[in-house]
Amino acid sequence: MIVNDSVAVVTGGASGLGLATAKALLADGASVVIIDLPSSNGEAIAKELGDPTGGDGLLRQ
């Protein structure tokens, strides 16, 4: 699947299959927004995955 220059929203993106999907999409050139429960480690995952625009990679509530 060609996802280069696409934007993907991945629910459950802070762990498991959602995280694997987010990483695969990023590797293929997509921009990714991860959404997960407030109790997840989403903040740490967003920082780990990075933000190519120079921001902090966080989606605010």
C-alpha cells in the first residue's frame, strides 16, 4: 500500500497492534496521529516516535 505523504489516525496507537501499525505507517512515509486512553503511555510513545515539524509530538486533550 502506498501511504507516502498521507495522514493516518491510529486508535489504540500507544501499544500492541496500534503501535505496530503506527510504526509501520511512519516507516512507509505517512504522518501519524496516535489516539489512546489517558491512562496509556501515549505521551512517551509520541515523544519516542517524534514530530518531524519540530513540535513535541503530543496531541492535546
